[in-house]
Amino acid sequence: MIGKRVWALATFVSIGGMTFGLDTGCIGAITLMPDFIDHFGTLSPFLQGFVVASILLPASLFAGLSGPISDRISRKKTISLGAGVFALGNAMQCAGPNLAAFIAGRILAGAGEGLFLSSLTVYALEISPTSIRGRVAAIVQLQIVVGVLVGYLTAFGSIRFTGKIASLSWRLPFALQILLSLALCIGSPFIPYSPRWLNDKGRKEEASAVLDWLHYDLPSAEAEKAEIMAASASASHKGSASLRELFVPGARGPLALGVGLMAAQQLSGIDAVLYFSPLLFRNAGLTGPTASVLAGGATAAVNLVMSIIAQAFMDRIGRRTLILAGGSLITLEMALIGALYSSRTDSKAALWTIVALIICFTATFASTWAVSIKIYSSEIQPARTRAAATSMAQAANQLVNFGVALITPQFLAASRSGPYWFFAACTLLATVIAWAVMPELRGLSLESASKAFEDRLVVFRKKRERIISYLTRQPITASCSPRPSIELAALNQSSANMSQSPSTIKSTGVASSATSIVEA
């Protein structure tokens, strides 16, 4: 059956996602543990945010570098290298003789995390056939969520350690991350190369052999195998894609959307909830470190259940549908929490409603934005720049995550409602933009996905020109528009196709002119 080996490989590399989730799930609780405070001292809101966020800035930097690196040395070697660096950083945190060494360990772990995290998704996408691509790529996010839950549960159990083993309360979670990342580091060199990476390097016989080993030799997959081999033929002699190529016509549009979506994912507030849920629940009236950590664990459990459901339906419901529906619900939930805090009521009913809404937000995010945005931002990229563009999108995600993690404790100290209103506004803006420019990619091969995005831009720009024409009361002509005449002609040619799905605009003129429009 096609996909069995694909599932196995994706499950193995997604161990990296679990290690990332472990840190996300435990670090907020660790900073509140009595022995951690005894060892490092009481942390101010700024310092607490900095300790949590210090892993994210180097992760952003090295995520931006991981694309060119993985294009040069391969996806699997980049994963192995990143996992090894991540293990070393966690060893420094586990030892933690002082706060400076602890933060240095988090910075080093962030460098490793940035190297392997975007490569996991790219590898999973590039080994997967279209029919199961969404579910396979969703395994990475599912393992992240599993790691978050394990992190919460580990912190909930270890916080009870006292006496001679009290220091294990905060060291144990880092020890678990060391073991997992070492397994990924040692095992990754033994998995197959990505067949699309091999093909792009001109190693076509090896690429064909890997595809056959992954069961692309079955009749149902032969057509897709031929498309893969043909799509990369023109690029196989060009070497690795450079960062400059991300900004050339045809690549910068998908890059901008991918970066924007991955940044918006963090601006929804998800990691503020996951990192600081003990603090959020304490603000909502749950007192004591055990109660707040347990509530955080319940949130992580909901996150896992909804991620499993999302993974099962990823190839049945469109990515666009999930992103738009999820954005609408997240906006509503964050606005309701902000409104309840703004009302300044401290009734038990209001506080428990806030707790319920935080859990509902987590469920909504896990079932929509968590998986679909990460997959979509990679799917829309052209084959040649996919790794580099995905790494840039992951870098944007980590950079925004750094800012959110750094300011959340201070933001909450200044205003209990402010962060939620901010997250609601950012999510609403992202949802509107997504509605305007996102095509649906479900059921399309990776080789066809970038073309669907180009077609969507044709439709979007035609509508934009019509709005400008209506507002200015002037027809769209070369004399009143700064756009070149060739683009105006292309827009006029596309008007007959406005009622069609963006991915099905195939008429002569539109298909050939989409590239010229993207080049604007």
C-alpha cells in the first residue's frame, strides 16, 4: 500500500517536533518551580520573558540559514546537524550552574532548533504523494503537540520532587529533550534522501529509486512520479537556490504569503498561551503552582486531541477553508477574553469563562491554524526555492514568537485585557488578507501548487484594478495606470475567467500571462 514507508519516515523525523514541543510545554512551568527559583533567584517579569524567549531569536536566525544549508547538504543531514546542536544546548541547560550558563544553553539549543525545524516539514512534504500529503506533513505538528503535553505532564510530576532530588524538578525535562534529539541526530543519516532534492541535484537515478522504494512505482502513483521527475528537470543543473532568488518574480509572492502566514500564526497568541499558561491561569484565579500547571496540562491535552482530529481530516477539508474558519473563531475567542477582562469583573463565573475560552482557543488553533498554515506556507513555494522560502517563513515565525514571549509577562502585568485585544486584531487582519489572496491547494501536486497561487494573483489584481477604477471614476487604461500595457492586457484577458476557481484558470492568455503579472 502506498504511503506505509512514507508514514514511517515522517513519524521518525517528527521526533524533532516533539523535542520542540517539550521545551514549549515545560519552560513556563519551570520558571515557577520552587527549586528553580532557589537556584537562580526570583525572576522579574522581563527576565522571565527573556529566559523563555532566549531560545527563539537564534532559532529565527538559523531557521533563515537552514534553507540554503539543506539545499546544499540535503534535508536529512541538516536535520541531523540541528538535532546534535540542540542536544548540546539542552545539556548546558540541564547542568545550569548559573543563570548565564542556562541562558547560553537556550541560545545554543535555539540554533539547533532553527536548523532542523523547517527541514522537517520540507522533508515530509517532499516524500509524500498528493493523496496523503496533508496528513503526512501534519505529523510534525502532531508530534509538537505531543511534546507540549509531555512537557506539561513532566513538569506537573517533577514539581513535587523535594529534598536531595529537588533539582531534578527542572532538570528532568531537559534530560528528556537530550535523549530525543540524540536519537534524531544519530538516526537521520540512515533515512533516504528526499527524492525531490536528489532530482534537483541531477541525481535522477537515485531519485527514481527512492520514489520506487516509497511505492511511487504503483500504477496509482506513476503519473505523479513522472510529474516530479519532469518538474525538476529544468532546475537540476542550476545548483542550490540562493537567498537572492527568493525575491525574483515568481518566487517573492509565495514567499511573502508564507512569511506572513507563519508570522500571523504566532500573532494569534498561541505560544503566549502555551509558554505562559500557568501565569495566564493564575491571573484567571487558579492559585498555587500545581493548580496552574495542571490547568496548562489540560490545555495541552485538548491541543493533542484536536490535533489528532485535524490530522485525520487534513486531506478532506481544504487548507483555505481551515485557515479562514480558524481565523474567524480565534478572533472571536480572543475578543471575548479581552472584553471579560476589560469589564473588570472578578466573579467566579467570569473567571471560569475565561479559562474555558483559553481552552477553546487552543482547540480552535490546534484544529485549524496549527497544521494548515505550516503545510500551506511550504506547499505554495516553487520547487527550486521551497527549502529556502520555508526556512525564511520559519524564521519569521520564530522571530515573532521571540517578541511575543519576551513581552507577554510585561504586557500581562500592565494590562490583563490588552494582550487578548492585540491578538484578536492581528488575527482578524491576517484572516482578511488570507481571504483575498489564498488559493485552495487541496488535491494539487506540489508541482501544481505554485501555479495555483499565480492564478489567484491574476484574479486578485483584476479585482483591485476594478476597485481603483470605480473609486477614481476612470477606466483602466495605459494612460491612467502605472502598470505596463502588457499587464493591462493580461488583466483584461483574465476577466472572462473571474468566475472560475483560481486553480482551474487554464485558458490561453491567462495561464501564459500569470507569470508576467507576478513579475510586477
